[in-house]
Amino acid sequence: MILLAALMIGTGIVFIVRPRYVTHSSSKDGINNNQITARWIGYSLIIMSCLFLVMAALQTLDQASHYIGH
């Protein structure tokens, strides 16, 4: 579970911190739409993995509180 979250966080960081080369000369502010989309994908992966870790911790704590079961 921790390995999956680490993989998702690593992939998100790759999407955020990749080289930002401008491939189209007519872009006004120097940022390509693909780069903006890749940044949003990176942020989403990092947020989802953090939520995944929080939910896993809550599930583990909930199982520890039940001694007999459901």
C-alpha cells in the first residue's frame, strides 16, 4: 500500500517537474497547454495518493477498534 502511494507520488512529481520546453512559437506566455495539463495531472496524482494514505490509516485504526468483528 505504501509502495503504491510512493509510486503515485513519484509519478505526480515527474508530471510536475518535467522539462518545460516551448514547442509552439505562437504561445503568448511561454506555457504550452500540454504542460498545463501535465501539471494538473501531477497535482491530482499527489492529492489522490495523500487521500489514499489517509483512508488507509483510518481503515487500519477502525479495524483495531473492533475486537469481535462486525
